[in-house]
Amino acid sequence: MPHFAPVRVRGGRLRPHRLVRHRRRAVAAGLAVTAAALVAAGPRQGDGRADTGPADFGGARGHPAVEPVRERAGPRLVAAPVRIADAESVRLLGPGDRVDVVATGGSGRTSVVARGVRVTEVPDPGEGAADGALVVVSVPRGTAHRLVGAGTTGRLAVTLW
């Protein structure tokens, strides 16, 4: 009888090598399972839970943000009421208009206290219309302090943009 090579069953002891040969598929499958678990465990819109920090999904399921998008930090604006000496010029103003606030001193000198500020409200003139009219403008906090100081030492006027 001729000599035959031994019979081996495939896959018995070669399983680790088979896994190594197909590691791309194994890694892809692992990543897919991990992503599905993260989406399923993530916060849902309107579930009442507070966001816990950097892993913010923004209420949308499926695509977590790496970092939340932050708005550009600008100056914090406050609403500042300003008494304008000429009540008739205030009637020309409306919410959303841009104005320069100009202060006039006793010696006739003028200075611009605030440039390009937005008018947020023009209240109805009351009984005190003889001494000017009130305008509410949106300005940075430091400018609001300068407006208050200028309003106590002189008269204020506005110029429209």
C-alpha cells in the first residue's frame, strides 16, 4: 500500500491565524457594535436628563459631537436707559436703529460717548417730555457706566446711522 499524508481537519488548531487573517473585518464589526451601543445609550431629546459635559449629543441621536460648538465670546450687552435732551429727535427712532450718543458739556464741547449702539426700546413720552425723552439702548457694561456719567454732567443727543 502506498504511503499517504496524514489527514487533517481544517480549522482545528489554526483558528487564531484565521482571526489574524480577517482582522479588518473583526475591527470593523467591533466598531459597528460599539457605535450602536453608544447611540442606544445616549441621551434622547426631551428625556429630562441634564447634559453631563463633553459627550453632548445636542439632542440628536446618531452623531455625537466631538466638541460642542461655542459661540464667539463678545462683550456682554446690557440695556441702558438714556435721557435724550431733544424729545422730538427721539420720535424718529425705533427699535433696531443704530445711533451714536453724543454728550454736550456746559462749555460747548461735545464728545461721542457710544458709537453704533442699537436702540432696543423707545418708551412713550410721559408727562416729563419737557426735559427730554427716554431711549433704551443695548451697550457693553462699561459703556453703560459712561452713559450714566455723561447724562448727569451734561446733555445727551443722538445721531442716526
